[in-house]
Amino acid sequence: MPQGSHATIREFTVTDPQAGPYGITTGPDGALWFTLVHQGRIGRITPGGTAEFHPADPVEAGPMNITAGPDGALWFTGLRGDRVGRIDTGGRVTLFDVPAGGPCGIAAGPDGALWFTLMRTDRIGRITPAGEVTEFPLPVPGGMPSMITAGPDGALWFTLNQGNAVGRIAPGGDVAVHALPTEGAAPVGITAGPDGALWFAAIGTGHIGRITTDGKVTEFPLPDRAARPHAIVTGPDEALWFTEWGTAHVGRITPEGRIDEHPLPSPGCEPHGIALGPDGALWVALETGALAQVVPG
């Protein structure tokens, strides 16, 4: 992208402001799937189409994050209900009880299973498409594992929001924890970057972090340290794109550390999840009831 990057942004209202679009991902059917954390529903929309909704769980369960699974379905976490859910592309939902612990982040692993974080009990969970659950304890009491992603090294990488660290778990269960250099970073979103490293959003201190698979951390402060970066994903342009919950912006950072920020159309729209869409654009879940399409250019 040239010096002084640009982006075309459109906003699509999909629900009332109380519904809470939160997590978002691209499904195997060429549609975007997103959670309504305050309504207990899962939404589906094709670029340029109309949203449709499927009941996912009781409202109090709070469907939060969502990812494409290895079985052609979508999988999501129920934070308050201690469930992991599966929804096929026809809208049929299956719910699996998991040990109490507040399932939050979820990602497909290299082993054909789904891996998820348990925020309240400092554990990482693994669930097979058939619903068999395994738990792995973490060595950081009160660490609050948050988001999780598949790394380039065949392991899963996750953030420890209150542990000021990034962790790695191998499919066999071996865990390594890498402390972050800045206190109070409170990392949340994490993704595999285009450069073979992991990138994460430090909501507490307003920076984007990069960690290599051998644990070396580099930090890139945002222009506004109160921006509260939340979710992050690799874009179509060999850069990382992230949401700024505190300032209603979407940001872009190159692997070299150059940062550009783009205001979303509605101030105070509370951007949370971000995903690379089937149309090559970035799609952002806005908790105030909309999705934003961000086209780099």
C-alpha cells in the first residue's frame, strides 16, 4: 500500500444497538458469520446481502467469538453459559457443555480440533468436532487467557490479558509463557502475521505487539495510547489490521511497524471483532448494531 494509505469504509446496520455484534469470521460458504453477544443469536450475511439470524443459545450464555471449523461448520464460545457451540451453514446449532470457566477465544487447531480459552479458570480447552473436551491448566494464576490463534509453528498461541504475557500450547499440551516487557499491556486479540510471527493488540497500554515463535517481543505504540486496540487480523495487503475500541477507528500496521488509522463512520460505534471477508475487504463487528466493510486502497 502506498505512503499515506487509504481505505473506503461502509457501514451496514444489521441489528438494533442493544444486540451487540461482537465476534466475526468468514465461513466456508462465502458469507460472514457474527455473534450477537447480548441476544443469544448468530448472524450471517453475504457482502452486499441482507443479514439473517439463527438462535444460538439462551441470551444469558453470551455467544462471543466465532471461527470456521475443520468440519465445514462455524464454532463459537458461550462466555456466560459455559458452552461451545457449532452451527452449520444451514443454521442448525449443536451445543456442547464445557467445564465452567468462561470460554472466550476460539480457533481451529492443526490437529482437526477446536481450541478455546477459559478466562475464569486459567485453562485452555480442546474440543473435537464430535464434542470430546480436554482441558490443559496454565501456569499463570489469574492470567485470564483471552484470545487464541493457530501459529505458523503447529502450535496454538494465546493472550493472557491479566498475566501480561503471551502463551503457546502445543497440540500435545506442553505450554510455554512469554512475559511482555510493558506492564499493564492487557493483551487481547492475537493472529498469525504474514511474516511468520504472531501479532497481538495490547488494549491496556495502546500498542500493537509482535512476538516471534522463539519469544522475542517488539512493541509498536499507537499515536493515541488510549485507543484501546482490541482485535487483529492479517489483511489482504501483507499488513495487519486491528480495531480501536476506544476511538472507533480501524488501524493498519505493516510488518516493519508503519501505522495508519482510519475513522469509522459512526463515532462511538465500539468496534470489536475483525475478519478478512470473502470479498477481500476487512469486516468489523460494531457493538452498536452494525458491520463495517473496510476496503484497502
